[in-house]
Amino acid sequence: MRLSLLSLSLLSSMAIACGDDGDATGDPATSGDTPGTASAGTTTGDPEPTSTTGDPSGDPSGDPSGDPSGDPTSDPTEAPPNCGDGKLDADEACDAGAANSNTGDCTSICTKANCGDGWVHTGKEECDDANIDYSDACSVGCKFQKCGDGQLGAGEGCDDGNDIDDDECSNICAPGTCGNGQFEIGEECDDGNDVNTDKCLNTCQSASCGDLVVWAGTEDCDDGNANNDDGCTDQCTMGGVGPNCSDGMKNGDETDVDCGGSCNGCGDGKSCGAPADCTSGTCTAGVCEPGGNNVALAPVNCAPAMVGLDAAFGGAVMGNCGCHGGGSGGLTFSDADSFKAATVNVKASNADMNRITPGDIDASYILYKLHGQQAKVPGGGGSQMPKGGAQLSDDKLCLMINWVKSIK
């Protein structure tokens, strides 16, 4: 009897410790629930635990990517997965296959070319700076800002969009009284002369960095933009690309002080690493020596073709050399005719060669610049054209080569 009572006592203690049904989580008395508060029909007193992951009911923190759409291709600069296969998919606006190009009708990310996408559409746009600031160098409709476009641009005192020269706004976009030496309404200055490179432009606006005109003695360059990586900084000083070829120091890829490499060729006796570093074209044991000046272009492989001025300008120059609309590097042009006038049979500013010599690609300095071979030419150097950008494609280089060969 004593043993039986002891056994019953032990069994009772175990039941209290373990719960009467052996469920350690289901008894409201042991799970922290208040007894007697369970709703009718509830079989256990424990509330359903809230999930912090995998809850499809709309937990905004459940997506570790933070992308509410869950679409990994939502980046507008990223090409859809099948872009370039030549088949139009639902997530593509176009797909021309291998013909996709950032200068063509269908871009490399399978979007249709449009003004404002930051890419210059060949034959359709002159420029594209991906903004709608019509007062900078690239204006309405992705055209270079110019006097007469009806938009008040850099360096203009007015722009009435017409070709009437004797109204309130002249054909150089200056107020009708600009140039009389008297300060009047609409003018920031009036020095009574037509010099455009002094402190008062011939539009009677004060010279400033960003007006697309190089202020003589004050600015090294003026490309009308704030891009510090294109060779002309937002302070209108040369820099941002390669060495500074006029700072009195040997830097960048220069082989001697301010010469060699991508700067102008070095004179006799200066250090060199290759013949192209020397004005003479002769580098012996690391020193420039006198030598012959005969040079030859190493052009891309082109099929012969007759190419006219308009085709060359529209296909290779327009849209790639916009900095020259404002006179960068001393070369100014805005259309095909002004390009020809500024290049054909015109001596290069520094190199001992014409910019373009009719019929002779080996004597046309611009072709050397476009091919990145400018250092071959005596006196040649500086950066490759187009400035701050990649080399033109072979088909565009061939347009220029065949145009030069076609000039009579």
C-alpha cells in the first residue's frame, strides 16, 4: 500500500510538470495565454505566430531587393535579356539584331532613338546632351544652338528666330543698337567693336566661361558645357584628358617636357620613345634626331567609293564633332560648307600639313587626328578626334577617306 501511494504521487507530479495531454505548446496555462479567453471553436490557446519572411499578404520588408516590381530589368539603361536577337519581344520597343546601334534607329538596349536619350542619332540629330536646357550648346530638337533658332542661347543678347537684320534683334543675335559704344537696354556691355574674343562679345554680352567663345588671354577653351572629362573643364581650362601639354612639366605620356606622346612632337635633342614622338620622325637611342619628314597615314581598310561633301559631313562629322561649332581648337564649322571652308587647303594650326589636301590622304592632317596618328606629323599632337570620345567606326572613317580622295 505504501508503495502504491508513492507511485501515484510520482505519477501525479509528472502529469503536472508535462501537461495533461503531453503537448508542451498547446495548453493555454503554459503558453502565456490568459485562461478562459480563447474564442469559441479554438482548439488551442496559442495565437498563430506572425511570419516575417515569406508572407505573401503584403509585408513590404519581405523583398530583400527593395524593388517593389520584382523586375530585375527595370533599369532603363539595361538591355532586355533577348535584345540583339533580331526578334521583337514584349519588353523591347525595337530589335534590329546586329544593326542595333546607339547612333541608329534602334539603340543597343532595344529602345527607339529619340532626342534626349543621350545618344546622337546619325542623320537625325546634331547633338544630344540628354537634357532640356535650351540655353546650352545643344538646343531644341537636338540641334546645335545657333543664332536664329528662336532660343536664347549662350552668348546671345536676343534671338527672334528670323533673318531680318534691321529689327530689334540683328542677325548675330545682338540688340539692334549693339556696337554703338553706348550701354542700352538688353545689353550687358557695349565696347563699340566687333571683336568677339575680348571681354565684350559682339552680341553685347559679357564674355564668360560657357558662352562657346574663347576669351583671348583668359580662357584656354570654351566648349559650352560643364563636363570636366572632355578636355575642357567647367573653368574653361584645358584638362581632364591626358597630359597638359603647356604646363612646363613632363607628365602623362609625354616623353619630354610638353612634347611627345599625345602632345606635339619633340624637337631635336629631346627625349623620345618612338619616331612618332619626334617632329623629325627620327628617334635614335631615346633621343630625337634630324630626319626626313615624309609620313604616311595607316588608314583603315576601305573599299573605293566616290563620296561627296554632304555625305561625309552628315555621316561622319555631324554629331561627332560638335565642339567645333563653338570654335574649339581654332577650328570652327557648323555645316558642310563651313566645314569645307575651314579645312580644305587650310594649314593646320600647329602641324606642318594642311587640314585637308584634296586627293591626298597622306597630306590631310584631320585624317591623322581621326585615326589617332597625329603624332606622326611634324608639329602634330594633342588628343585624337573626336575629342573626348571613342574613335569613329571604320565605316565613318572610310567616308572621310573616300571624300578626301574624291575632292578635285
